[in-house]
Amino acid sequence: MTTTVGKVGVYLVHGTAGNVGTPGAPILHFSLMVNASTGAVSGQARQTQAVQGPMSDVLISNVTGQIRYTGLGEYTKIVSLQGSAVITVPPPAIGAYLAPFDAHFAINDAWEGVGGWSLGGTSVENVPVTSEH
């Protein structure tokens, strides 16, 4: 289990956001390096979806963000992430475009909570966020 209680320095967290197990639901998989002392976050994410199309498997390789510590209630941290991804246009069109990415999570020390994200034309809100154990 990934926890941040007593963590110092830099640590790695892997997790997912989305309704895992729901057919066709978009899922965000993230792998992030967190600087515990500054709250700076960087890494990558991947949006997957079990439907055919340009958004079915999208790599977001330049994710950056910040953790803010609230110290209040069930969710003691707020995470904001930003980045972009190259989206390939399906045939018969030709080309690709740069789609903006942003995410927000309200989590506890074990990276369990609720959140959402947007990528290109996809917007997901109020879904579970879990760390991979």
C-alpha cells in the first residue's frame, strides 16, 4: 500500500481514477513522482477506454502538478495535474493534434479518494481514485 505518512524526500505513486470494472468507462492510470517537502508532482498518465477510437489509449507523458495539504476531514490532500497529449485523428482524416489534460483529486494519505479529469473531448467527474498496492 502506498502511504505518505512520515514520507520525506521523493516517492513514487501508481494509481487509477475512474469507474474500474464498468464496461466502456474511461480510466486514468497514473505514475507520479512526488516531492513530499514541496508538494511538486511530475510523471505520466494514460487514459484507456474499452471502445474503439482515438481516445481508447492515450499517453500523457508530460504531467506536472502540485499537492496542497488541507489537514481537514477525510481527504487531507488536494492534487492538481496538468499536461497534454498527442491525439491521432482516425481515418479517413489525416493528422494529429495536441489535447490539453487536467486532473484534480481529493485524497487521503493512502492516495484513496475522489476526483476527475479532462482530456480533449473527454471529461470525467466524481470518480474513485485509488493507489495500486
